[in-house]
Amino acid sequence: MKLGRLGVWYGTDKLDGAQLRDFVRTVEKNGYSTLWYPESRGYESMSLAGYLLSCSEKLTIGSSIANIYARDAFTARRALATLSALYGDRFVLGLGVSHIPMVEGVRGHRYDKPLGAMGAYLDTINKDVPAGEELPVMVAALGPKMLALSGAKSRGAVPYNVTPKHTAQAAAILGPSKWLAVEQKVTLETDPAKARALGRKELSRYMVLPNYRNNWLREGFTEAELADGGSDRFIDAMVLWGDADTIKRGLRAHFAAGATHVCLQPVHADGDFAARDRMVVALADT
């Protein structure tokens, strides 16, 4: 399997079945290699993957991420095998440890130490895989230890909410033989106030999660820059905005830093799917 150069990341729980089908076709028609989707409180991840795959002919579908607390590793391995067999090896299983509120608050599970939990999960998924063969499994890794684990026990990493500085560090840890698929939020908005307002609204759900905050602090942002919705410098780093050429330069910075794949996430006003699709079309030749 080849992951390809450019993909799209999108919160699919915002869409009904017909809207999902239309969006998949828009992404595929514009030449993107991969569509990534999260595990939400709406659609179940593996069921959704099957539907998205059925709506496309050649598009790779990637979970970003499937929560390791939502299904045991044996079930995840069988889901990967099933989807791969039925849809021509077009599914990438992106895994993540999620966050304490989603695991303990929503699911009622105990949230274990992330590194140990992910390592044990990958060991089970990789059990009996022939030597020299790697399953299309990736890890939502941010910190250096989780990045090293993803390089040792999976095809690579799918970092989220990161900058090219983090991409360079991740590439150095993973090495050249691994996949590094980086998510980057974008909005085709040239008005600074409007663009940053969209960015702050989109990022608000992540600002309270320790996993992301700790990583942003490692990247060099300060607590003050993460307060009150985020400083302009922080928002501008997290959400590329401006005209298409400006955004393309920002996306290419991830490639220059060592990303093997970049998945852009369109950020737009609620329900403005026309704006989303304009971004997908405008940035397809990055």
C-alpha cells in the first residue's frame, strides 16, 4: 500500500449518509489519496470506514483515530483484515489512546498509562504477522516516546494539532522508512479577525485536553499563549489561513520538515459545506 502525498481530514459526524457519500466523491475526484476521519460520539469507527470505502473506488480511508478503548486489539485486527480484504487494501488503521474524559467519563473504562497501553495493544495486533511484513497500522503519536513506539511497532505516526517544528522532530525519531502523516487545519479566509475566530472555535475543544497542551508546551508555546482561547501566534500556527498560495506554502513546510503525507482539515463556519469544498478544490495541487 502507498499512502500518497496529500489527504483530507474531516469530522464526519457532521454529515448524514448522503452528505458523506458526496464528500467522499469530492475528495476522490480532486485527486487526494486519502480521507481521514475521527472516532466520534456519533458513528462507530469501523462501520463508518466500511461505508466510506463503499462510496469510493480508489480512495484510501484512514481512521484518525480509532480509540483503543473502543474495541480490543483482536477485534481491531479483524476489522482491519476484513476491510482490507473487501475493499482492495484501501484502509489504514490509525490508533490512539484518546483522552481521559472520553475514556473514563464517556466509556466508563480506566485510562491506563498511554505508552504501556498502546504498546500492549500493538503487540496483540502484530501477533503472528510474518517477519518483514508490516500491517497498515499507525499511531496518533505526539511525544518522543510514543513516536519511538509507533516507529518500532507500526507503519508510522499520524500527529494532530502540530507545527512543522514538531514534524521535523517526529521525522527524525521515526526515520526515513516510516510513514509520517500530519494533520493541518486550513481556512481560505484572508481577514485576520475572521480567520482567527474560526480557528479559536475549532481549537476550543482541544485546549482543555492535557495531551495536546503538554505537546504545545514542548513545542515552545507558553501557558499565557494557551490562555483565553489562544494567542494570535498560537492560532496562526495551528490554523493556516489566507489565500490558497499562502496556505499551500504552509502545507509544504510540513513536507520540507519530513512529512511523507499531509492531510488538510478544512475549517469553516458551521454548515458551510460550500466553503469546505472550495478549500478541497483550491488546495488539491499543493
